[in-house]
Amino acid sequence: MKNKPLLIVLGEPNSIFSEILFKTYKKKIIQKFNRPIVIIGSENLLKLQMKFFKYSIKIKKINPLDLKKANLNKKYINIVNVDYRFKKVFNRISNSSNKYINNCFKVALKLLKEKSAFALINGPVSKTHFLEKKYLGITEYLANKTKIKKKPTMLIYNSSFSVCPITTHLPINLVAKNLTKSKITNDVMNINFFYKKKLNKKPKFAILGLNPHCESIEKLSEEEKIIKPAIKFLLKNKINTRGPFSADTFFSKKNLSHYDIAVGMYHDQVLTPMKTIFNFEAINLTLGLPFLRVSPDHGTNNQMIGKNISSPQSLISSINFFKKIR
């Protein structure tokens, strides 16, 4: 496993990702990593973006058919080229990059399926343009492309504490309708398996309620109907689970030190406190795929494209994460 490369798909070409990639190379994070890294994206665009930011890193083109035999020099940017026609080094995000991004993922998924690569990091994409309302996020996009039957799990990870939203990029008025006991138990079991197998740790879970103070004016709340039965099932399966906890008071230092993972019922319920507490020290994991997928926990960041002021810390955390897993 040690000689298999980690893949990085560049994602949306009109984003901050190339900038933070160059900064990561400048800090020698990739050069010191314990396995080679292969970039998947447009060689020509990356060269021009490097020139734009005034970096000087050698680029070596890699044939994906010979990846297992390729001599991957860590001093270079090893890249599998994916053709992309563009007019400007940076442009407004539009649907024009959709085919290119899809082709990048297609190359990466093929290499992972062939066991030529170890795992995947992807740069950000535009949910509005690339996903085109077909998928809630890249988590669901990759689940579809890999044809897995069960729902994959989103985990926002930090070594000291992590969170999981049961519903991901879903409008708030649809959350309650999409909560089920099976979705909660599936995600908790995916995370429990990951912690035990990859991190050699038996985690402690805190399950949050949906309603304020876990109370509802309805006759039967989601806590009583869905969440408590899920907790009961998990405890029967010997998974260390407690709850439901009220989300407004849960994220205290005492609870953060006592539990490993907070499982929330919707996206912002857990991602807002997580990003406030850990900033760029958190990364996005997708569990339940045939491979491990990680992405830096930031978007395309349109307002900062080309300004050379973006922090590479989340990408650095994403790469360093792979040093921890077994």
C-alpha cells in the first residue's frame, strides 16, 4: 500500500485550489509525504496558473496506463493530464468546465477501481453548475459513480473531535421528511467501522436532537419517533452512543472532550460550530465508498480567486490525515 499514490483531482478550474496547491508544495508538505501524490487535471492550465502566481515547480506528465510502473518524483508535480479548453487563466464559474471536471473524476475512479491508487482528495466544485441539482453534493455524486447501494456518510473530521450531518446539502424544510432510523444507524455504523479499522479507536458518539431543546409541539416528535429508536438499536449493537442532546448547549468544552463525534440531523446544525471551533483544521471525509475520499473543507471561494491570499491549511490537513490511518 505504501507505494500506491494518493490522487488529487483539481476540481473546478476557476477556484482557489491551484493557489493552495502551489503553497502546499512551497511548504514541502507533498515532498515530505510518506507516499507519492499524483494530480489529475489540465497540465496546460496548471502551468499558466503557476506562472500567474509566480511559482516555479517542475511538472512531470504521467501516463495513467503506466501508473503502477511510473517513477513518481516527489519534487515534481506528477500530473495525469485531462484536456481542457479555456480562454483565460481564471474566469467566471460556469457550466463550461463540467465535462472537464467529470472527466477528471472518471480518470481518478478508474485508477482507484484498478487498485493503481490509494485514495482520493478532490478540490472544490460548484454545486450550482457542476452538480446541476442532480446531486446534493460530491458525496452523493461519487456514490452514484461507484454504484454503491447504501447511503455514504459525510464526516467533518478533526483528530480531537468530528461531526456528521445525517442530511447533507438539503433545504431545511425537507430535513424532517428525510430523517429515518436507518439513515442514522447507517452513518454511525460507517463511522464506527472507520474509527476502529483505520484509526484503531473505539469512538464515543453523541446524537443530537432535531427540535430546539429536543422538544416539539407535535404529538410525536422526531426524537421519540426516529432518534431514540436509532440510539436504542446502536446500543444493542454495542456502539457507544448517547443522546439525544439539545444542539444549542451541546458544543461545550466538557462535551467536546468527552465525546469523539457529534451526529446532527442537518448540515448547519453541526458544521457551523465545527467550522467556528476548528476553522481550517477540519477536513471533509466520505465514508462507505470503495475507497477513502477526502476534501479540504472550503468551497471555490469566488471572491478570493487569483488574489494569492488563501490559506492552504485545509489541504495540508487533508494530506497529513493520511499519515494517521492504518
